[in-house]
Amino acid sequence: MRYSQNQQQNQSFQQQQGGSFLTPTISSIQKINSDPAFLKQKLNKLTNHLQQLQQNQVNEDSLRENLEKSSLQNFQQLNNSIQTLRNAFNSLADVLMEEVDNVKMDFNNQVTVPMTEKIVDLEQNIVDLNLQQQKKQEQLSLLENQINERMKKLEMQFQEQIQNQNEKNQQNYDEITQFQQKLQVLGNNNSNRIDFIINDKDLLQGNLNELQKEGKLLEMERKQHQIEEQELNIQGKKKLEIKNITSKLIEEELQQLYDKLHLQLQEISQQNEKITEKIQQVELEGKQMETENEVRFQEIHQNFLNMNTVFKESSMKIIDEYQRAIKVVNEDYSSSTIKKQYQQQNNDDIEDLEVSKSQQSLELSYNAQEADRKKLVLLYCVMKMMCIDGFKIFKKYLLGPFLMLFSYYIFQYKIVKGCGEIDRIEVCIEKIIVQNIVTVLVQVFIVASMTYSLMYMCYKEVISKNFMIPFVIGSLYVCLIQHDMAIGSQQLEYFGGAIIYFIIIFNLLIAMMHRVVSFFYKMYNTNVKRFLLVVASIFVIYLIILEKLKGSCSEWDNGIAGYIEYDENHCELLKPLICWQTAMDKWFLFDSSCKINDLNDAKLNMLKLYHIIDNKKQNKEQIKQIMQKNNFMAYPFTNQFSAEDKDQDYPTQQAIINQALFTETYKEAKQSGREAIVNLNNMKLEFQMERDEKLVQFRKEIYNQKQHMAKNVILIYIDTLSRPQAHRKLPKTMEFLSQFSDYDKKNRAYTKDADENAKLYEFFRFHSIDKKTRNHNLKLQYNQTWVEQDDFPTFEEKKPNLINEFKKRGYITGHAANTCTSLCNFRSIQYQPYKQYFFEDYGDHEFLMYDPQYIDPENYYNLNQGINSILRRCIYNTDTSEHVFKYGELFLQKYRDDPKYLFMEFTDSHEMTSEIVSYLDDHLYQFLVNIKLLGYFEKETNVMLVSDHGQHIITSFIYRPPNTYLDPTNSFFQIERLLPLFMSIMTKDILNNYPSLDETMFQNQQRLMSMQQVRNTAISSADEYNNAIYFQDSVYYNRPKEFQCPNLPFAGVDPIKWCVCKNPNKEEARQFQEEYLKQKQIEKQMKELQDQQQQDQLLQKGV
């Protein structure tokens, strides 16, 4: 038949062309600019004929099956039908082959353009290029003349500066000569030598500082001239379009100029070194003099001690003899008698003090007058009291108050305890808290050390225990009256209570360290052998624990759909040395139950939060009546809120409080049509949802206008969750998802039997583009980052979010969340003005868990309640996440057969301990099980699990080691922070419709990508295959293997420091790093010049 013959011809043609003849033909036609509409029309016809052939083939197969099952009576009828279908099939095949032949002929006619015409065109182009080249040479000569004139001017300016500098150096040399002459004069006068040297040294140091400042000014002028030359170079490039030649000439001239200036700076540096050497000589002489003075002082001090010793032994004798002499004078006024008494006493003293070294001092003492003797006695008494009893007095009476007052002074006036009136969260965290964290910890350690020392000395009775009374009273005043210690009361504006907690923790750590050191010190003094044995044992235990900690990362690179592959074809993903969250798993999991024990008290608190009950305005009887009257509460439709009510999370919460409906009976609440109803008597939340038939019909008309890859798209977004952390904290979920992969995790081989209806993909090199959420969320919703905010006013139309993208393609949309992530892109005054450039659309059905029982209305950053809480997030007898999943499941039930998009957001991992996300596991697992029962893992479905980054709250306050291409980091927190979760589950019917899709997504598991590819993948799922805008930048398209971090759209962070997937080509990495650093240096210099120009302009205006 004609069909089989054509098929053989096609096969032979394929062998000649090396593959399918349709593929090169179509790809070649796409490249031809002449008459593309005609070729496209023919291709459409071929596609339609192929679809008819496929349909006929399907019909033939079905008829064959019916033929085997049917009776002999219907055999003839079926046989006739089959024959008819075959005839139709052959006729269609003939038409198809004729069309293929026509396409081939058209293609050959269009490709074989006469070469002579092309050669003539090329020759004419060469002539035109030569003319242009001559013009460029003339322009180049003009530019060279301009550059030479500019260089001459610069050389003259630099020569004048160098001449001025030489004159200043000569002046400095003369001053140094004068200084040396002064030194020679000072050599004869040792008493004033040190003072003169110090004064002249300060003068010389001032001169040296002036020299250094002048050198810096010269360096700044050189940089300014260099930047001016760069600007001249850029202008020349733009005008003459000869980038390479001009840049080389300018670089050569600048290099020569720089070499000259460098030589001058070297001469200045050598002169400065000579001056420094002379200063060092003067300092050495000063030190020698100080040494001599110290020796002399020690000799004088020793003589004084000797005198003091002798004075102690004879002072009483001197006083007694003096009193006796007074008495004798009173009895007899004869001068001869007094003289004899003094001479006799003097002789006796000389005999007693012959062995003493202070004989001369004693003779002077005996010959002194009565007033001088009293002064010496008084001086001795004062010195004895100060030297012997002074420290005892300080320790006994002053040390305790000093420790208390000084520690209070540091805590109250030195430690940063909040951001004050700064309302921008990013500025508060980055500029205030993070930058001062080290200083605060040092100050906290000092305060804790002083308070612990005070308590310990009181305990050991080194100081009086009475000091504990004011210490305890002051501590109670600070903790209970002056500051609020409640965890839920700590805010960014002021967190003094949190600082007190840190002081208490540091006290406990110091006490533990003190006890350990004391224990080992006593052991060392009593038994050295035992001490050495214990230390050696501890060291061995340390090595064992260290090896065990290193083994905590053995499964870090493993997954449930594959493992991280390390080879030269991909960027080198960094691996942590110790996986701390694996080693410390569940250490900080404060397990608790969500069950409400006192339902009446819970109902009362809820009515207070919703302003139904006010204790100040209502008495007990009125409150009781209100409690009996309000038994049910229905949440309002948040997707119908006004723009003012939906502006941020707090206005949205207040609108929910104000518009909540309280009823006495369930019937009233149900008849309101609202979707979320709470029974206040048993504190349970249930959902009801009505299918909107008009909306379904309207969207279906849009949906049917073109083809779509997936009918059902489910996006589950979990904030602050890395890929390895998802495996640690969501084991039941990971076990459920592993059924959709043939990867055997234990043996690391693709040998396991997988589910036949769907397949799982896990993307191991999914990389963050920022260290926090805001830019990731804006990229996911609008494909923009805040680095591009200057371009926002240039948008031709408002940028739509993901929900609006799906609505435009005919999908019913649902949105449920226990966080404000996607709806808080424009939170704070800084970002609100930009909201006008974006279209923030809302789901057709929406449930937002902003209940005041969950999110604290007065403190968004409450560590005890809300989205940052380190405790379990409970409401209505269960976790907040369970309500979100139940609402999403109801949405999928109501629109089971309709095209839909469900977006669910969770913040359960956004907290310091990284443990609360464990409570999400059961609910996520149950949701996946339930939608599998509904058939969503069987056909036309794509489920995506996505996060923005890993743990970032703790990592903001700990040391981050350097991370460069040449010195990569192995820090666990720094690496996991930048490797968030991204998984996709595709049903097999989609993969079968597009045969290359499976292999492409499997290869992309190892390719570098970011949040931009997540957005494009979600939209491509709702669009036709190979759509022009999104498809080629999604995981459905084969991403280049050579992609590195510079190819990612990093938003406001260093692409070297914040990259954990390094380039394996070290030379390329080094070049990129050098170019990046040079660029940053130039930008810094330009900014400094701009700031300087602005300051000069302000000064001129002021003058």
C-alpha cells in the first residue's frame, strides 16, 4: 500500500539525515524568515492529520478488542467497519505523505538561494566595513590627541604637587636636624631630658601625621584623576564605538602615570621610614632613661623601707625621750641642762643605730624641731593605715556596693535593649541588633561576672552577707517593676526582659565553669596522676564525640528521589562538617497538647479579644447573659475586604475582629453563608463551602481556549525550611512521597518499585537568592525583587501575582494560610508606596488564620504566641496548620473535576528552635493521603512543595566564617540557610503526553535554580506545553549544566559570600571574584566622590 511504501521511504530518509526528518525540517523552517506563515499553516495541517491518524489507530484497536469479545453474528459487521477504517486510514496517510513531500520541496526551494547573490551582498558589506573602519581610524587619531593633551596636563599637575611635597620634606628634614641638635643639648641635663623628648616626639609625630595625611590626599587625588580618566574613556567609547583600542591606550598612559606617582610615594615612604627610625631611637633612649630612673627609684624605695623599719623600732623611744626632754625643760629653764640631755640622748641613739643603714636619717630626725617630729609621726601612721588596712577597708565596706552599682550602670545605660522608635523591621534587626550583638554579649558577660562574684564572696564571707539584702531588693526591682520579664512582652522596640534572661543564663554558665575549674584545681593539688588520667580521658571522650558529630552528616546529601551528585558537570555544592540539627534533634521540642481544658474560660477570653465582653463596662450578670447568647462565631470573607482592610496583617486582623459574626444558634451562622464557623461551647472549627456554578462556567470558557499541561496545581509553601531539615522533621510525609520514586534511599540506587500513577522529583541545587523572606516572596508572586524598585514606576501595567496568573488561564483559585507571607509584601511604610505598581489579587475562596488567639494583636514578634513562637501553635483544640489543610481539602472536594489552583502557606518552621515544624508532619501527611483518595495523584495534577530558605533566625546572631570561591565554608547553618526545599509530584498522564519531560526534570534535579524557576514552573503547568514566556525558564526545560551562582538573580547580597554552590573551575572562579571586587571598589570610590561633591555643594551654599 501507499502508506507502507511512504513509511519505508521515510525510514531511509531518516537514516540519511541521522534521525527523524520532521525534527530538522521543523527546526530549519523556524529559522527561515521568508514566508513563515505559509510554513506554519502547512505544519498545522500536518499536525491535524497526525492527530486524525492517532485517533483512527485508537478506534481500530478498540474495534479489535470488541471483535474478540463479540459473537459470530456481529463478526461480519465489525469486519466491515474495520475495513472501512483501514481505507480511511490509508487515504489519510496518502494525503499526509503528499503534504510532507510538498513541505520538503518548499524547504529545499527556500534553502537553496543562489550563492552568487549572497557573495555580491557580502562583497558590498566588506566595502562598507572598510569605509567605516577608515572613519573610525580618523576618529581614533583625534581621540589620541585629546588623550595626549590631557596626559600632559596631568603630568604638569603631578610635577607641581611633587615639587611642593619635596619642599615640605625639606622642611621636615630641617626640623629633624634641629631636633637632633636639641637631643645633644639635652644630653647634659638629665633632669629635663624626658620632658623635652616627649614634647618633641609629639611634635614630630604631628609632623608625621601631616605627612601621612598629605600622602592620603595625594592618593585620593590620584584615584580621582584615575576615575576622571575612566569617565573620559567611557565617553570616548560611547562616541567612537572603539572600546578595545581606546581602553588599551588609556590603560597604558594611566599605568605610566601611576608608576611615576608610585615612585614618588615610595620616596615619601622611605623618608617616613627614616623619620620613624629616628623616633624609635629617641624612644629607645627614653626607655633607657626610664630604666635608669626605675633603678634609682628602687634604690630610693629600698632606703625608704630600711628607714621605715628602723623608724618603727625607734619611734617610741624618740617620742618618750622627747616627752622627757619637755618635762626637764619645764622643771629647769637652764639651757645647759637641756643641751646636756640632748647630747646624752644623741650618743645613746648613735650607739643603738650603728648597725642600721639609715644613721644619717636618724640624726636628722633627732636634730629636727618639735613640729617636724609630729609631722613624721603622723605621716607614718597614715602610711601604715593606707598600706596595711586600706584594702581591707575597701574590701569590707566598698567592694560590694561597687559591684552592684557598676553592674547596674552597665545594664541600665550601656547595653542596647531595643530599637526605640525605628519602625522598619529590617533596619532594626540588621543595623541595631545584629551589629551590636557581640558588644551586648560582652557587656552581659561582664554584668554576669560581677553579680556572680558578689554572690560568691557573700557566700564565702569574703565580704559581709548583709550586702545580699540590697542586692536581692535591687534585683527584684529590676526584674519585676522596672522591666517586664514575660516572654510574650518582648518587642523589637524594647526587650530589656530578654537581656535579663541572658544575664541569668550567663550566671549559670559562669557558676558551672567555676565549679569545674575548682574541681580540677583541687584534684591537681591533691593527686597529679589522677588529674592527668581524668584530663586524658576527657580528651579521648572529646575525640569520640567529635567523630560522632562529623558522622551526623552521613545522610545529608541523600534524598527520597535521588542524591546530590558531585562531578565537574555541576557546580560544587558545599557540605557541612557537622550537622548540628541532626545531632541535637528534638532537644528543644517542648512537647505540649492543644487540648483546651477549661472551655468556659477559653470562650470568655475569646469574647474579650473580639470586644464582645469588657470587664470594665459590664458586670458579672451581664457577662453571663452575653456568654449564653453568643454560642457560635463565623469568620468573614477576607477575600471581599477593602484595600484598606487588606493592606497589612494587623489591619486584616482588626477587620476580622470587627466583621466576625456571633450568633446564638448554629442555624443562624450557617445561613450566613460564611465558610468558617466556630462552636464556642466546645471550641471546634468547621468549614462549609458552596460551589460557585457561575464562576465555574465563566472560567471554563477561558480554560477551553487553549491547552494546559496540568488541570490541578497545588502549591504548598513552608517558610524557613531547608531540604535536609524537611527530611529530619517531616518523616511521615517523606515516607509517603517516597512511594512515587523508584529511588532506594538505603542502597542509593534506582531499583525500587514506584507508584505507577505519579512520579516525584527532588531538586537538590535549589538555591536561595537572599538571606531572608521578602525578596523570595516578591520573586515568587511577581517575579521581581526589591533591588529593582527603581524600575517599578516604569512598568507599562501592574504586575500580577500568582493567583491572578491562574485566574487569567481559567482556573478556580483557593488560598489558605496561617501566615501573612504572600499578602505582606508591602508591609511597613518603606514598601507601601510601591504597591500601586502591582496587582495583588485574592483567591476565589480564601481562609486566613489571623485570629487574635493565634497572632498577638499587640506584639507581632511574641516568642510565646504567633508566627515566631517557640511553642506549639494551637487554636481550637488543634494546630493552626490542620485548619489550613482541612480548608484546602474541602476546596479540592467541591471543585473536584474543575481546573483549579490551591495555594497553602505555613509558617510553622519560622522560629528559633527549628522543632515546631515537627507538628506539621501529621497534618501534611493526612492531607496527602486524603487527596490521593480523591484521585489527585492519578491524573492531570502537579503538587509542589516549596520553601524560601533554611533557618535564618539563629544564624543572624552567630559567627559566619568567610565563604569565598577559594576559601569555601563548611558551616552547617550558613550552608543549609541557602538550600531550601523544592519538590514536585507529577502524574504519569502528563509525563506520557510529553515524553521528554520525565528525563528533563530528572536531569534538572542536579541543576542550579532559584525561586524564579519555581514561579515559571507553576505558571507553565497551567499553560500550554513549550509556551514562549515561561516554559524555557522552568524545570520543564533542560537547564544548562554550566550555570553557576553569578547566573542567579541574587537580591542585595554578595553573590560570593552567599553562594554555597561553587564553580569547580578554580581559575574561572578566581577571575570572577577579582572582577567582582574591582567593580565593588570602583562603585565605592564613585560613591565617595559623589558624597564629597554633595558636601562641597552644601558648604558652598552655606558660605
